[in-house]
Amino acid sequence: MITYLIIDDEPIAHRIIEGYAAELDQLKKVGNCYNAFEAIKLLQQHSVDVLFLDINMPKLNGFELLRTLAYRPKVIVTSAYKEFALEGYEFSVNDYLLKPFSFERFLSAINKIAVPEKAIQQKAIDHPKNQYLFIKGDKKYHHIALDDLYYVEAYGNYCKVILENETLITLQKISDFQEQLPKDFVRVHKSFVISKTKIQTIQGNTIEIKGVKIPVGQTYKGDLKKLLGL
């Protein structure tokens, strides 16, 4: 479960975020704040995993609020002003959503905070069993555990997501999966991102996963060897 707090002086922004969040079972709202002072008071009383934070607010703006926090939750900036983006990354915000943003863009931001960050260590890290992604397929959003994910295959304008007990077809790009998945996943071909933990055999330029032969592209050999410590 991911708890969240909306901090924005515009009521319509709250309604949009609440509507998007309602589509995702793992999100739970802690509260609504319409200025930084309300947020400071609430954060003193409640633990929150992520802030949906507007920047341009009266008296104390979003970045000034972040400076006051002894403990800083993950932050997804929601702003109509792209000129704040550079300063936002100086605060190590997790994502920057430029208003108006779509549900797909919102979902991408949630996926970034729902999986381990890449490159936390030089060595690959094992992802906890409760890590997950939301994947859109068959006109609905599927909540999948990373431990169930074997590989992703680019398939024309779609991607096939091969899970332990099913296959999902999604319009998400394979480059999106490459960006969002943790270090135990690696791109081995222009059409394949695989799970290191699901590899059965490697022979020459071919990997076998779940009985399927997956080619290793010349461009990606180095990444695979690094991941496997070869």
C-alpha cells in the first residue's frame, strides 16, 4: 500500500489526482492540503509515502515546503510551469508531471516510486516480493508482482508481457519497461527485456527462459555479461 498526500491550492487538481488514484488499489489517500502550512501540520501527525506537490502556491511554495521537512517522503511534482523542472531535480523529486497530465503519465510516475531505484549499488539487487507494476492490457490495469515477470517482448506496436501463469498484451513501449524495471531485469535485444532470475540456460547468443529461445543482440552483450558477473 502506498499512502499519498495532495498539496495544491487548486481544488480541481485534487479531484484529478484522486480520480486517477482511485483506479489503483495500492494507493491510499491520507489527506488534502491546500497550502504548505496545512501540509506541515498534517505531516507532523501522519506518515506519508509520497507527496503530490504543486510548486506555485501562496506564502510558501512547494520547494520552500520541502526545505522545512526533516523527513522528506517521495515527491511527485504536479505543476503547470515547466521552468521549475530543473530546480525540482535538485531536490531529487521522483517525477515531474506537467499539468494537464494524462492517466498514463500519472501511472508512469507511480511505477517509478513502486519499484526499486536503479543503480542503488553496483551489483544487482534482489527485488522484494511485494514490488509490482501496473500494466494496461485488455482495457484494464493489471497489478503484477515482479517475481511473476519472466520477460517482455516487443511485438509490433505492442509488447507481450510474459508472466508465470499468463501473457498480457500492452501498448506500453519496451523502452518504458527498460526504464521502470529494477536491476534484475536487463535488455538483451531490441525486442526483449528479461528477468535475470528466470534464465534457464545460456548458450552462445541464445538465452532460454520458460522453454523459449531468446536471442542476445550484439549491442546488448556487454550489459548482460555485467549483470551476470561474467
